[in-house]
Amino acid sequence: MLKQRRQNFLPAELIKKKRSGQEHTLEELKFLVDGFVDGSLPEYQMSAWLMSVYFKGMTPKETANLTEVMLHSGKVLDFSGSKSIAVDKHSTGGVGDKTSMILAPIAAAAGCTVPMIAGRGLGHTGGTLDKLEAIPGFNVSLSLEQFEKQVSTLGVAIIGQTKEICPADKKIYALRDVTATVESMPLICASIMSKKIAEGIGALVMDVKFGSGAFMKTVEEADELATKLMEIGAAHGKKVAALLTNMEQPLGRFIGNSLEIGECVAILKNEEFLGRKPADFEDTTELSLQLAGHMIWLGGIAKNAEEGYKKAKEVLENGKAFEVFEKICKQQGGDLSKLPLPAAKYDVVAPKSGFVSAIETEQIGYAALALGAGRMKSTDEVDPTAGIEIHKKLGEAVKEGELLYTLFVNEGSNAGKFAAARDRVLSATTISLQKPTPSALIARKKVTS
């Protein structure tokens, strides 16, 4: 149906139609998207249409059709001939969110086919590609041919979006970014799902985060997003599971690219990292196992999520997952033995005694950005060693003068960076006399029927 010759419509009429809250047909959406990609539809008309969508929304059918059109604006991969159902994970973004580097090798070691196309940091959140590039030599820019070959031989590869995959999404997202239309639920859903379905997957596990460090601040907002993403997946014949996970505090103990890789390796190898024992990374480990367990189930390797979890734990504990991670690094040019570590640090201590009762996690993410762990603007250089160690998590007791955070950078003039980040982390951390009741890491689990 999408291969047919594009029909001609009047763009102003389609803008008016959406402005009035009416539903577009597949052909109308194809006309708009294809026209914008090939340049025949100018930016000012696409901007007007995007703003109409922002205010009037889209029906589930419309959103699924928009996903379909964006999906077929470029190449769609096909892993249907793989030994298992191709499966991937997508996270809506958080602080210290490093599970991809753990769950991808776990799922592959358990027998899954994992074609992972990942992203870079967005706002206060870190990106998988930036973390992997902290490993010297690691190439996230494989050609699609190299990507497909590695997935077929090793069972897993992790790369960035290529120009062949969903060019419509790249162009539309850039326009949304400068027209205040990023926060549109149907546009968010179509953007996420078009890229994921283009990977050639048969199943997808979603980590939909909520809380102070997430884009969705409440579990209800996260549930709404998860439901819409699952509807699109179902409309395209994909099995989708969604875990609604708590981002009221950073995940794990480290934030920052090489520091997070170090935490992942410590979990995969069951060894210490910068004086931290694997038990200190319990939340990172548990979330990775839960997500990997669902991938193993939807990938057809296990009968249910519980069995998938057991298989995930088995390959983590017997070292097979780390072996796969080593192979990923080697095949993509990375040298784990040369992982850079920070040269300078600054300790931040508690101003009073009590319990850590609240963390404005988004501000912790921005503190890491201020240190150089991410980009304030697209042209910024990333310091792979910059980051933060969290000494006290929510609910933990702290004494006045005791370590709360350690700030890390590479070298050079760091006084200004340290001061800015110190002020942010202190203002973001509430210490109270009363111990808070901890919230569950995973609030809800949803699976398409």
C-alpha cells in the first residue's frame, strides 16, 4: 500500500483538517511526510501541521499510520530468518541508565537475536552511544551491512541510527525541536516505534521511566505512554512488554560515560570497580535482569518472563554474558582494557545529619553535564571520564560531613566545573530527620495480549 504513487492534496487543507481535530487517512499522512522529506512540502507548512497535531492529538489508528509512513521512509531491516525472534529494548531515558550494556549481552548469551540501534544523550539523560564510545576504539557507526553480519554471527550488535533508517524521523524531529512540538504524545510514539520497528525486530521491551529524573514525571503519564507504544506495536504485529520503572533517584552508583561502563563491567564480571562491590549495584543489576528476562521470553527462548529471568541470571553468573560483551567490544573495535578513568575528583559532603529523603534526579543529570559528561549544545566535546559517584541513595542515613557525592573530571582547570556541579547536587538533595519509605524499582509490568 505504501509503494503506490503519492496522491496530491492541498497542504493547507490538511493543516486545516488536523486543526479541526479530524482524523487523517494513511494517504494524507504519506503525502505530508514524503513531501517534507523530499523538500516539496516547506518547513512552514510542516511546522503548522505539527503544531496542529500538538494541540489536537491523533487517534490510535492515525498514530499507527504515521509510524508506518515514517518507518517506510527508509530501509527496513529483516531478521525474520534468525534463529530466534529478533528483540530489542528501548528506554525513555533516565540518569545513570546503563542497562543496555548489560542486558544486550545477557539476552544474546541466552540465545536471543538483538539488533540494537541506540541513541545519544538527550537533555539531562545519558545516551548508550556516548557510553560505548568511552571505550577506546569502539565503533558505533557500522554500516548496515556490517551490522546485519555481526547480528547474524554474534547475535548482537549496538550502533547508532544510520541515514538509511527512518530519514523522515530525523528530519521531523529536528523541526519539532525548534517549534516547541517535542512534547506531543503521538509524535513521540511514532518517532520511537518507527525507528525500533525499522530494526527488523519481532518483539520489543520498553523501559518507561517516571519520576524526578524522567521525562514522564508520574506513573500515570508513564502508563499512558506505555499503552500508546504497545498499541502501535500491536498494530504492526509486534509483541511488546513495558516495565514502568522508578527514576526518583539515579540508577546505580555512577553517572558518566566511562564510569557507567565500569559499573556495567563490574556487574558482568562480578568484580569491584573504584572500591565498589557488585552488591552496591543491586538496582542496576536487578533492572537489567528483569528487562533481559522479558527479552528472553518475547524472543521465544523462555516460556514466560519468570523463566526468562532465571536464564538471564544464569548467563550473568556463569560469565557467558561478559564473554559476549567482550566479543561485542572486540568486533566493534573497542579495547576495554584501556577504559579511561578520571584524573581529578572533588568530594561533596553532607551539610547536616539525617536521611536522604528526596533527590531531584534531573538536576543530578545536569550536574553531570556541567562536569562535561554530556552536551549542553550539539557541538560540545564530551569528557568520557566526567561524572558523579553517589555515596548515599534514598533512605540511607548520612552524618554531617560524611560523603554524599564524588565529582569526577579528566584534567585541566576544574574549579569552576566542580563548583557549579557541587551547588547543583547539594540543592538537589534533601536530608530529613525522618526516614522515607522506599518506592519499588518497578511499579508496573504490561504485556500485549
